Amino acid sequence: MNVIIIEDEKPAARRLGRLLQNLNLRVSTMLHSVEEAILWFDKNEHPDLIFLDIQLSDGLSFEIFDAIDIQSSIIFTTAYDEYALQAFKLNSIDYLLKPIDEEELEAAVKKFLFLYPKRQSLTIDFEDIKKMLVNPLEREYKKRFTVNVGQHMKIVNADEIECFYSENKGTYMATMEGRNYLMDLSLENLENELQPEMFFRVSRKFYINIKFIKDIIAYTNSRLKIKLNNYNDQEIIVSRERVKDFKLWLG
């Protein structure tokens, strides 16, 4: 399998290369800029898989795809904030948030091998992704949600929701009134629905509303523990790989 890395930070590229080598994947080429990548693709056979950073030293990597018709599958590697990560899930194999977690990297590679055992290329709509990156403030997000309560349907405004969480294979919302409601959506379905300035996904299990954060406490392994105004059914822990972006989100 032919694998390349497009990453402007050379130490990060070398580290990713070592991690892939541990997974028995050999990286044939490392590219570090838009210009370098365009020249390389113009003269070489396209790889089976690209590990792609978004913001390179001379521009966004999407400029590569404006110039060259890339016939490869993509795994994004990025430090972009939450609303951009939602875009990266469009038709890509996966995205990995920096710093790259070894287990998540292995899962992404296995996903690629499972989905494309014959190394088929994947068509990616980069125009849609670029639109979401360039114009995030123009997107429309849900202002209210509906849940079923017995025979009735209840409307809950987004700004009244303290958090969304998963439990026992279900997805719930917890409101400022201290009520929890089962929803029909998964947390993944919510990613494109939530206003990123209001909600942040602190872990695989929780989205929290900045409006209802009561306390932030240092926790083990460089993580953070969140206390909300009313919700206290489960501990809310900011996972280690999301702490940096969480602090940026807080402003």
C-alpha cells in the first residue's frame, strides 16, 4: 500500500510516520506545503491513502485539490476547532485531532482497510468542506429540539439545554430545569446541529453548553473535570486530546 503524509510541521510528520510504521504501514513520501504537493502529484502515481493536514505553511491543503484531480482516500490530521471537524467527516475515512492518539490512529487505519480492501479511491466533495470552513458563521444551527414525553411532544430551546450525553446506547438532553429527556438522535447526528460557540464536545459521551458551566477542576492525566449548574448524574471529564481545544473554545 502506498501511503503519504502532507504536513507542514516536520516533527509532527515524522512522529506520524513512526506511528504508522508500528502499524506496518510504510510512508513513501512526506510533503510539507501546497506547492510541493501539487508538483509531486503532477509527476507521481497517486497513493492509496493520504494523511492530510489542513493548514499548511503556504495555504489550505484544499488548494491542492483545486489544481490536481486526486484519486486517493483521505484521513485528516488537524488541529482545527470543533465546527471544522464536523466538515471533515464528509465522505472522508476519518479525522484525527492533534496530537495524534495511537489508538485512534489504529482505528482509522483499520476502518480504511475494512472499507477499501482493494484500495479503492474515495470521492471527496472538497467544495462542500471548503464552504463549511470558510463560512462557518453563515451556517444555520438548531435553535430548539423536540422530545417525546408520554403522549406529548415537548419543545426545548437550545439555550435551555445544559448538556447532551450518551448512556446505555441512548442519547439524552439535560435541561436547566434538572430534567433529562431521551432523544432520537445520536451524539454524532448532533455535530452538525449545534452552535459551536455554545456547545462543545468534551468527550465521546458529552456535549456541554458554555452557559451552564459552574466550575472547571484540574483532573488526573492532564484532563479537566466539569461541573454544570444542575446536571450531576455522571462525571463530565474533558478528554486529554480535547483539553487544548476546549481552552481555546472557552476564550
